[in-house]
Amino acid sequence: MSPNPSFGSGIPEDDDSERQPPLPPAAPGLPDLSSWGKTAPAPASIPDEHVFEPGDDIGNRADRPDPNQQPRPRRGGRGGRGGGDRRGNYQGPPRGNFQQGGQGGGGYQGGGDRRGGGFRERRPHIPGPPPPPTDLPGNPLVVPRPDHTVSRKNIDANAVQVLYRLHRSGHTAYLVGGGVRDLLLGLKPKDFDVGTDASPQQVKRLFPNCMIIGRRFKLCHVRSGYQIVEVATFRGKGTALEVDESKADHGQTPLDENVFGTAQEDALRRDFTINGLFYDIGTFALIDYVGGLEDLKNKLLRTIGDPAERFREDPVRMVRAVKFAARLGFTFEENTRAAFEACKGAISAANPSRMLEEWYRLLNRGFAEKSIALMRETGLLAQLLPSLDGEDAAASRRWLAALDGFEENFRPLPNALALAGLFGPRIEKALALEGTQAEEALHGVWASLEEDLKRLQVSRKDRGILMRMLLSQWHFAAEPDAKFAARGHFPAAVDFFELAGRAMGKDLASLPAWRKLEAEVPRQRVEQEMLPGDEGGEPRRRRRRRRSRGGSRGGQGEAGAKTMAAGASAGPDLEQGPPPGATEALYEADKEDGPGWMSEETPA
């Protein structure tokens, strides 16, 4: 076998000594390396049939010792950070013994160092909880990690990443709002919000997947797939703005909200004490500026500041108070309860879109019966829906209890089904009838419901679904029908059939057969297209966008020129259809020229 050309033995001894730096003296107990490469004879030729074993010398290298006389380094794999070559040979100055050096040379992926040790798994150092801060302004109550139950493993991973990136960038980062409250109560939060002292522009620079939203106060939405983590800069105390009363936001006191502040000022701006708790990701401590921990312990719902003033600033807070009391089983603090009587008249001027959103949260989260009972008790129901407040309270409780009885995995309930449970006592009278009388009575009930639905500003889509699921109830008196099951609103109609049966105590023996049809029969129409005013149950067709007549397609002969000339007078809004005379012009042009091709008369 020919010697390895890259390690030939023709290098003079003096050249080798000049090229290689002198080795330091060996440590006590270690072999001397000074004679390596000078006295070792060249290895003999190796037969072709020899099977190489790990550690065998390869090639004719004069700078290697005799394997039988000198200890050899342990052969490693692919050389990496350990200072070894691909064959694991130690090339650096000797540190420790040779066996350790050989292990260090073989650590390509394991990160073995020059002193040996081979593969060492590098785990991040996780220190224990640092001491809680003691120099916060305002002297808040600070609860260290061993004394509370909030754990990072119960916080969404995306929210934890946002918190840590802000913290490691030198910013204050707190988990704020209802997420801390629910974690302390042992509930699963529906979302996690982050508060920080970083401005929205600074948050945007830290997170490329961030979008700044908001008109009065800028918020940052950090997106991770379909999930959004809301990051808000700490807000300061806003001052009242001088604006035209006619342009005020539905009874809400206009404040200058683009005022950044401290964590303490942000806590004092929040609505209720149980929502003013902060969790510090840097120290794992709870920070309480407003006494929320004590109210959580006593199950009290208390506003931050003067209740009457806070309710007048934003009347929707009264409905939010009802929602939290019903969902958590809390009772109103004495001053907060007294403020309902003084401020309930302002609720009728609240923002309709926000009010509708709160209505749905009261109805479709599993605590509708308690919520409507508190709305009736505080006088808010009489202000918002006087017709509903005068109906039978016992019948209302039955329908709302049936609404709360739906399966947990079915929540939040569809909006149309939630509205059906709210107006159930009015619908019950029509459902008690049979045959054509029931159908006529349902039409009359729908006419009376429309006024209340418009008062709540329910969307046209939800009104359409509610109308069709209500007017189709007479189908369930017959045998299960696959033709009826193929309609787009059929799932909503079956849900209402089950809801009415539970509330009225009716026989639901046919429900499994209808549910089976719901799973088996494909539906050709979708609920979004079932709108009021559609005839015969047919879906409304979506209007096709008109194709542009300019560009490379141009006109087709003189016919295209006349059509474009007629359409030019219609202005830029082509979705409104052709202008008067455009269709006649096209028809006349087709008669004269036929389909035609691009001609000289056609303008470029």
C-alpha cells in the first residue's frame, strides 16, 4: 500500500522542528512528548487484507509514535469545537491526559471541548425566582412566587415569548387583566394581554409580526398563526377633551387616551379591582396596586375609583359588571351596587356595537340565566329592552336555563340561537299551537321580534338565520325529511328544536333521527346566504365583478368602441351596473359589425 501523500515522510527533521513549536514540559504523571516524531520508526506496510480497527495508524507518518510504545489518543468522530481533526487526532497543546484530549477532538455535534468530556448536553440555566421588587412607586402589594399560584406553564407559550422578549430588551413586561384573575381563580383564560412601558413603535421593532391598531389609543397585535397577543403600553390619566356633543361617542365621556404613563397609573385606569392585577415575568411576582387580591379572596366586585364616575365615563362597564358577577359568582360591593341606580339611565346611550357584543357574551357562555336575572335586578333590562322586562320571568328562566344546558364543547353558542333563548317566552306561545295556526303565529311573532332586533342592531345575517330557524319549526312535526335537511339553515333549526323542547318540556324522541340526517345529508347552501327577503329559500347570488374593458383586452371592433364610449359616462363605479343606454348601444353595435376584431377605428 502506498503511503498517504498528504503525510509523507520526506520532511527534514530540522524543518519539522522549525515548523512545530516546542512542546511544554509534561506535567507530573503524564508521558513526555518531546521525543514524538523524532525517534519513532516508520510503520511497516500493511497487507491489503488487514482489517482496520478503531485506533489503527493510517499511512506512513514519521511524526507519529509507535502504537506499541506510546499511549494513543482515543479516536473520535468528526472533529468539531474540540480542536481535533476529522480523525479525532489531538492537535492542540496538551491539557490533561491524552485520552481526555481524544474525547475532546471527537465532539462535532456534542460540543466537546479541548479538555475532553465528549458530548455534553447544553441546557439553559434556569435560576430560581429572584427576589420581588421593593422599590416600586406607589407601594403596591408585592406577592413573591412561593406565595401565589400563577405559573408560567399555565400561560400560553406565545404570550410567554412576548413577555420574555420585552423583558430581555430592557422593558418592563407584565401579564395584565383577566388572564391573571382567571389563573388565580383556577380558570382557563380565554386570552392573555401584555402591558409594557415600551411604546407601540418600540414593540413593532421587536416583533416583525406585529400590527399597530387603534384610533384613540394605539395597541399592538402580535400575531402567531391564528392567535393574537395584545400588547398595550401603560396608559396615564387622560384629561377630558373639548369636543362637540353631537360627535361624542354614544354617551361615553371623551378622554385624551393617547397618554403614556406608568404601571401604577395604568392599574388605576382599569374598571374593576380584580382586573388590575399584574404578573411580572422578571421576578414571577404578583403586583397589586388596587387591592384586587383581597377582593378576589372575598368574592367582591368593586370598581376602581368612584363607581358613579366610572360608569358615566363608559356606561358599558355596568353590563361588564353584571357579566363578571354572573360568571364568577361574585357579589357587588356596596358603593358599586348603589351606583347602578344612579347611572342606569345612561346605558341607553351606550355604543350599540359594543352593547351587542356584551349581550352575546352574557348569553352564549353558559351563565345566561344568572346574567339576565342580574340585568333585571339592577334595572338595566328595563332600560335596554322594555318589552322583554315585562314578560314572564319564570318562563324566561326556563329558556335561559335550557340555553345554559347545552354541551360545553358547543360554546360559545351561535348568536342566532342565543337570541332565540333570550326571546323564548314570546316564541313559546306560537310553538304551543299546531298545523297552519302555528305557522301563522310564528310569522306574527317574527314581526314583533324585528323591532327589538333592530333596537339591538343585530346584524342582517343573524336576523336571517333566526328568522329561518323560527319559521321552519313546523317541519319537525312530520317525519324526518332529507329534503328539508339539505337546506343551509337546517343545523340551526335543529338546535332551536332541541332548545325549545328542553325549555317547554316537549317530547324529543325524534331528535336523534334529525341529528342523524344533519350528519349524513350534505347541504348545498350556507347559513351566511340565508338572508331576510329571499324567496323560496334560495340563496342570494353574489354579483360577479364586471371585467375591465381597458388594457390589453380592449374593445372588440366598433362594438367594443361604442360600448366603452357608452360606459365612460357611468363614472368609476362600475358595480352599480351599466349606465342608461349602454345595453342598447351594445345591441346595436352587434347588429352592425357582428363580433368583429380590433380595427383601425377602435381607439388605442
